[in-house]
Amino acid sequence: MVPQHVAMIMDGNGRWAKKRFLPRVAGHARGVKRVRDIVEFCTARNIHYLTLFAFSTENWKRPPDEVEHLMGLFVSALEGEVARLHANGVRLRVIGDLAPFSPRLQQLIATAEARTAGNDRLVLTVAANYGGQWDIKQAFSRWVNEHVGAGGVPSAVGPSDIDLAPYLSMAYAPNPDFVIRTGGEQRISNFLLWQSTYSELFFTDTLWPDFSPAEMAKALDWYAQRERRFGQTSQQLQAAAG
Ligand code: IPE
Ligand code: IPE
Ligand code: MG
């Protein structure tokens, strides 16, 4: 089975550069090129949603010049890549708290989203200033604002009264079936916490700038062998499949 939604933690750009005695930012520039290859590969493989973790809420803690360079790369990627995405039927969406971004970057994001809004071959979501905890908090805050009127908090609100799913920032997509992390670490680093509850997880030592479509094809083969039980037993699944 091909996953409908693949989410990726693109890690290892800095180490890729370090190995080559290059500045970390050279690794980020290489990483952008990889994004292009992987997007094209996913389109060819009929994956419908691809979500890429580009900048976490914790990445602001990096040295200011690296942060600034990453913002500049984001701007140039939007300026340089959107026409190609559009021509390939890709819809671009950006999730995360965009408020701290420069007005220019926010404008480029809005323009790119609007320009590609009619495309449906692949929905490419870029998570920028995104954190899974931020997402849950912003969802809860929106829920409260819609459900709590002037009378204050209703007297009894139980867990089952709170349906956060429609308020999460990726409410437009099914939960990721498959989460891939490059760069050797085996952690989630505050990515899609709520949405990856039942995702298959794949970790590879390959650094993001080296992660090729061929390697992604192998990862998809691995995914195809998983039995996704969602809490049920194998026997139940086999019986349901007839
Ligand atoms: C991932 O690569 C890109 C971002 C987090 C922006 P890193 O920059 O984290 O690369 P390493 O982990 O230092 O190698
Ligand atoms: C995760 O990578 C975030 C992105 C890929 C955007 P990090 O390099 O920031 O993760 P940690 O700090 O090693 O967990
Ligand atoms: Mg890293």
C-alpha cells in the first residue's frame, strides 16, 4: 500500500556540511534541492499529502545568523520554486505560527498558497515555526473561543466534549500514515504530536541532503510490509479483509 500522507523530519543538513568542511548553511541550501527531488518523487508515486518539517518552534534557539539564513532560504525557495510546483499540480500550504516571520515572508506564503489553491495532485505542507505542542494549544484556544460564550466556561466539560481535531492546523489532511526522519536521531522533536499517534515511524542515518528518491522508494517498500492494527488484533484485521 502506498501511504496517503507522508510526513518528514528533514534532519542532518548541518552534519552534511560539517563532513565537507562547509558552513552549516551550505547544508541547508543542499537540503532545499533535496526537497525538490522528493516532491517530484511523491507526485510520481501518487502520494497525496507530503508534509515537511522545515523549522521548529525550538529552532529559534539557534545562532541568529543561522536563523536568518534559514529565513532567507525560505524566501528564495518560495520565489524560485512556486512556479514549478504550480505547473506540477502541487498545492502548497504552510502550517505553524507565522506571526514572527517578516512581512515579506508572510506575504510570499499567502501568495503561494493562493496561487496553488486550485491544485490537487499533491498537497505539500511545509511546517514552519511549527511545534506539535503549539498546534494542540492553538487548537484548544480556538475551541474555547468558539464554545465558551459570554457566560463563561460551561459547568461540566469532559474530554469527550472537546473535539480538537477540526481545530488542528492540518485538519484538511488525514493523519500521516508514515513519518520518516533522516539524520540518525530517533525522536519526534515536537513534530506532529497529535496527528502521528498511529503513524509508522522510519528512521534512517542518511543525512537529509543525501536522502535520495531511491532511498525513499526503499522506505516505502518497508512501509508496505507493516500491519497497521490501530489497537485491534491481526485476526480481526484478517477477518475484516475477508
Ligand atoms: C535540519 O538539519 C534542518 C533544520 C532543523 C532547520 P539540522 O540543521 O538540524 O542538521 P544537523 O542535525 O545539525 O546535522
Ligand atoms: C528537527 O530537527 C526539526 C526540523 C527538522 C525542522 P532538529 O535538528 O531541530 O531536532 P533536534 O534538536 O536534534 O531534536
Ligand atoms: Mg538537527
